Amino acid sequence: MEGMLPRAPETVPFTLPLGRLSTTDDERVATVYRILVEDDARSRSELIARGLEPGQVDAALGTLHWRELIDASDAEHLTVAPPELTVSAYAAALEHMARSARLTVHDLAARYHRARGTLGAVASGVVQPLEGPEEVDQVVLRLESSIRSSLLVLVAGEQRIGKVADGTHRVVPAVNDNAEPVERRAVVESSSLGAPGVYEELRRRQALGYDIRLATGLPFNLLVADRTMAVIDTTNTRADAAGSLFIRDPVLITALVELMERLHATGMPLPVNDAATVGPLETRDRLILTLLASGATDASIARQIRASQRTVERRIKALMERLGVTTRFQAGVQAARMGLF
């Protein structure tokens, strides 16, 4: 902040960056400094003799000493260094403090709102590192609770998919409080389907209206809330969640949404099975074809359908012959074209 010094006789007024607690306090500090710079006063007692109140003198000398504009270690033998040195140094210190404050404001804001569960109030432009899996989980759950219009999710690893299977993650309603539809889309790493309870939970959410696709090679876990806030969760590759981020930056959010939409568009849907019209074998074949198209291994498919790997290999061969294809990938593509999922 800047404080104006009083006009000195026959001089041009100048501005000194003093900072202040209040306008009056700053004026008193500026007055004392002007006297010390322009006159011969070199002690506390001389300043008081000029009519200044002792308390005001003591406060001003303390402030000027702290700002390193004078040396007031001995109040009766004050030292005033050349202003071109001290004022310049003080101005540089203020500029450094301002830069540091600007650099930390987003971090402080994010910490403030995380502590109070008000992440939606964080200013746009924030990219905040998350410290460990527990903090990632806390932020993810808060974002899920804040959703009003859109939920976009990538599930890349077993830690996160395990939380889906055990019901840790909230089921976002199909409509919000204003009876408006809520977009709910997810892309799940196909190799994760071998984990216990995962397929059943995904089918349950699919029945509730979630648009779920399977893909392979997902880079990280991701949750985008209302297309304005996001969490990148790296626990699929780092147990300590290093590199995980809370994001409220429009440019990065746009990029993450585009990534999500591309993966969702090219992913394979979960098979839609109607127990009244589809027999057990066809139901299993649909699941096998879906997993094939999403890049799942034979071992992963075997775990999911609860069969031996040899049984899966035989069934895949039979399905390829039925579809008239020569590769596993072609089997998945042909099945999708024929509407077999």
C-alpha cells in the first residue's frame, strides 16, 4: 500500500510505500520519517520536543525500524540510511511479498474450502495437488455430493473400482432438485471387471440410468462434476496418489471433458440382458463379446464369468466361427454391428 507524505517546504511531494494499519497510523509514520530524512532530529526526545506525542513517536520508530528504513536500536541515537537504498530495498520486499501472496492465494483458497466442504466456492483457475489417497477420497465424495447437472467418470484402477463395488461412491440421482435430468456417464477399465462384485454393481447402476462403457488402457481415474470441477486420481498407478489434482480451471476442465467424451464414444457398452428373453448361455456370450471388444484378457474374462480360462478360450473360438471373423477384435466389432450387446 502507499502512503502520501506531507508536502515539505519548497519541495515536490513524493510517495513512500509504507504499508499501513490505518490511514492515520500511516500518516504518523510518514511524518516521523520525513522529519528524520529532512531535518537534524536524531533521537526520540528531539521528536517529542517538536510536539509529537510519545506514543505516536514510539509506534512510528518501531514501524520504521521493522521496515529497515532506520535503525532505532538505540532510540536516543537514531540512524537514518540514505533513502535511495532503504526505500528501494523496502519497495522490492513489498513486491516480493505481493508476488508470494498471488502465488499462494489459490492454494490457501483450496485448503480453506476443503476444510469447510465448500469446494464449489473455490475461484476459477485453481489446480491444487491432493496429498494422499485419503484426501483424494474426501474431495471425490464431496464433489459427488455437490453434483447438480453432470457426472463424468473414468474408473481406471482396482482401488477406485473396489470402492464402486463396495458402494462407497454415491449413486447420483437421475434428476436434480429442480426436476432437471442429470447427465451420468462412466468409462470403466475392462480389466477391472474381474474384481468381485464389480460387474453386478455396474449393472445395478446401468439399470438406474447410468451410461456405462468399457475401455482399456485408461490413464487415470477421473471425476468431473457439473463440467466445472474435477479430480484426477492417480491411485491406479501410484499407491500414494502422487500427482492427484483438484481442478477448477476452465481450460483444463474442457480438455478433460473432451478426453472423457472420446473414451466414452469409442468404449463398448455393458451387455443389456433381459432374463425373460435371453438364456444363460447367450447372456454369457454377450458378456464375453463385450469384454473382448474392450480389450479384456482371457484370464479377466474367465474371472468375470466364473469359468476356467480353457472354457473361455473354447467359447471365444466358437463365437469367432459363428461371427465369421479371424481375430478377437473383429469378433467384438462384428458383434457390435449386429447389435448383439
